[in-house]
Amino acid sequence: MHSWLIGYDITCPRRLQRVHRVMVNYATPIEYSVFLLVGSEKDLAHCLAAINTRIDARTDDVRCYPLPTRGLQERVGCSTLPTGIQWSALPAGLWLG
């Protein structure tokens, strides 16, 4: 299993909604247009292929960054979850605070 951070900037609201609907099928939303995909390279390829059919490559921007397996994963600032609630679908380092 690998982890990737995928973010996008979509210029058309309609395409933005379509890309978001695709992304929630493959990855966990971290912010509105930033997702964490945990899976195989094949999972990543399927996700990016699905997104590619829904964007305009001339104006939209999709970026994917691999996260190191044993790298530091930290969250600072206000938690998006109530105190005492931990979402186990995220790697431990993202929800420990």
C-alpha cells in the first residue's frame, strides 16, 4: 500500500463537481479539492484515468504527490472532527493531535 496526495484546480464549476464525485470513490477528502489516496499503483492509475476523462487539460490542473511510507504526517490547527473522534480511515499520523 502506498499513499498519494492528490489536489486539483478545476476552472469550470460543472467539471469541478464531476471530478469531486469521482475522487470520493477513490480517495479520502482532506480539504475540498485535496484528497488522500491509499492503495496500489493500479488504484492510482484508475483514479487518474477517471479524472482525466472529466477535465479540460488546457485549463484544469491536477497534481499527485507520493507520500513517503515512513515520513512525518502531522496536522496543525483546528481539527475537522470533534474532540475525541478519530477517523480510522486516515493514517494514524493525520488524526493524532
